[in-house]
Amino acid sequence: MDRDRKLTGPGLGPKRDTQLSEARAVGIGAWVQGGMEPEDWDRQVALKEKLGPSVVLTFGLHPWWVARQTQEGVEQAHGI
């Protein structure tokens, strides 16, 4: 999974604003941002705070992430 291709990807950094501007220029004005693991969730919230209502957040656990975890790790991510 290439994390740097997501809007919240840590490697996207300074390119993010350029990509958002280019997307808006062709008529894209909203994004659904899917968090696939706990490490994504704080970055998602920060993006929402920056872009406001043009970003819809979803939070979840990708099966690839779950497969690398213990049962305890999955339960902890769910807040169980």
C-alpha cells in the first residue's frame, strides 16, 4: 500500500496543496478520506481541520493491517 499517494500520506507533504489545487481546477471539490489504520486517523483529522467540509472522514481497519496484528492489537484499535 503506497501511503504517500493518500492525501494524508506523510510523504506527500508540500505536494498536497498543489495536488488539491489541480483537482479543484478540474472541478473536484470534495474528498472522502478513508483511514485504514490507527496511524492514519490523526492525520485525517488534521486534514479535515485544514480543508473543512470538503473532506468527509471514514475510519476503519484495512484487512492487510488487521492481518499483521494480534487479536489484542485489533481490540485495542477498536477501543475494546
